[in-house]
Amino acid sequence: MPHDPVAAVTHADPYPFYAALRAGPPLVWNETLRLWVASRAEVIESLLLAHGALRVRPAAEPVPRAIAGSAAGEVFGHLVRMNDGTAHQAHRPALQRALAGLDLGAVRAAALRVAHDVPTQPVSDALFSLPVRTVAHLLGFGDEALPRVDMWMRDFVACLSPLSTPDQLQDASAAAGELMTRFEELAAGAPPRSGTLLAAVLAESEAGAPLSRSLLANLVGLLSQTCDATAGLLGNSLIAVMREPSLQQGAQTRDGLQAIVEETARHDPSVHNTRRFVAEPITLAGTPLAAGDAVLLVLAAANRDPAFNSEPERFSLVRARRRMLGFGHGMHACPGQALACTLAAAGLEAVLHRALDLAAMRARGWHYRPSVAARIPVFH
């Protein structure tokens, strides 16, 4: 058993531990982590909807101290998904509408085309490169720029993890500067080609106005979400196919691939937890929370709550109502859920078509990248 819900994220099988959490109090204090822990779906939904009292970041630290004042800190400070301010919410509608209007068939086709130029070995690297390069392509970057954007994004996401070293944070800041420069050049250049995500964002933002640095930073943020969360979803979907040979038949069709990815997002998601910080006193699930308290929302435990999904331990491609909280809920629900699942399904298709020896890969095994929230496999 993992020794706490953060260690559970990279444990070989955290789900018995999560079941034990759900069987306990609706909110339980963890002295080691110095925060409250929620694991039941009903409680987590109520926490995610308590927007006024609970914030995504501590009020006194909107940007992590380790990157404050750096280029990475500037980007972080603008991200809609990392902040609750009025200025941040002003960009949310344009991003939501742009993502909602994407042609997912065209996204899949673009992903499969981009995959031809992405080395499949090592598979653990391809998990990141396939979705990042596809979204960079959708934003309007040329093919020659995709490897560089991929490299910078891999460096940048280090700033989002409290486990990163000073050298990694320095590289993340340099990458943030490069990415912002490239996005500014992209936005200031010739009008983006029709059908690109950048064209959609321009169309949904103020007519004729140049994209602000804040909105450009959120495009960097969109790529960063693609990098870790979609890599984990793709990798965990591949593990599902390895563990359940019967799924290989379903993986022969587009609908089957999509179903595998969507059930993986519920059954073994890439994001296992998120945090909320209490801004004002509130009582939730019968527990008084004080301003300054932190709450860990164990989303992966909630996905397998029997009150939330029937037969939650079973991996099932057909569900009458598949429910999951890994993409958020309420104000901070991820508007890119359909994009992420489409990218992961196309990536899974591309990886499986490289004639991998799945039995040998399963025998060699895998572990998970060090993380406090993301479950991303590294294949041996």
C-alpha cells in the first residue's frame, strides 16, 4: 500500500488504497502532507463547485515561489487553469469556444500525419511528442518547427512540478521565453491558415485586436496540458491494451480506440489528484475548513466510487453513463477534454501500427515518472 495519497500516484496499483480512503471519512486530515484529503465523488464535486471559498492557488502565492519573476513565472501567472482572477476569466470564453469548434476528424488526421515524423522508440518519449507536435501543428507551426517546440515544451513543464531541480527550473524559464517569442511571431505573421486552432482563437477574441501576452501564454498553457496529461492518457491506454488482449480487436477501429481512451481516462487516468486552497471559512461534508487550509482532491479515487460509476473496477468499453472527474468540474473543467481524448486515440493508433511486441513490453514492465499528481508510464 502507498503511505499517502501523493505517493499513490506513481504506485504500481494504488486503487485498493483509494478504496480504503473512500471507506473513511468524507474529509480526512493527513498530518504528513498537512492537508485535508477528499476521495468520494460527491464530496469532490462539491469542492470543485465551491469557487468563491476554494481557489486553485493559495491567495498569498499565485505563482510558485520557485519561478516567481522568471519567464516561466510570467506564463504561469497568466494561465486560466491555474488562477481564479477576473482578468484570467476574461480569456476563458474565447479558448472554450475555439476548442469546442475544432473538427475532431481533422485533428485525428493531423495527428496521424504528424506521427509519421515522430520516432516511436523509445515509446516513453513518443507519448509526449505525438500529442505536443500535433497541437503545435494545429496552432499553425510549420513542420520544421515541431521538433523544437516539442523540446521546449518538455523543458517548460518542469516549472509545473514541485519536484523539479534548480537546473530544470532554469531550463523551464529559458523554454518559456523561447515559446512566447515563437507564439508572438506566429500571431504577428501572415494570417493563420484556415482551420488552425490559432485561427479559431483569433476569430473568438476581440475582432482586429492583437493577441495579448496573456492570451498567448494560455496557448503555451494549452501545449503544456497536452504534454503531460495527454502523454499519461496515451501511455495508460497502451497499458490497458497490454493487460487486456481482448482490447486489441477493439483497437482496430476508430470508435474502439476512442472507447479505450475514454475508459482509461476513468479507470486509470493520467491526472490522479488536484489541490484547492481555502480562501474563506466554509463547512463542507460536515467538516469546517479554515482560510489557508489546503485540500487534496483524489480524482482517481472518485472515478472508481461505486456511487459514481457502476462496476467501477471493471474496464468496460461500453457504459451507459461514463463519469469522470479527471478533466475537472464546474468553472475549472477542462475545455480540451474532447481534444485530449482524440489526440490520445490517434496516438494509440499510431503506436500500435508500428508493430510493437506488446507481450514483450508487458513482460519487461514499466514504472511511473516521479510526480505528485500525474501518472505517466515509463516503459522498460
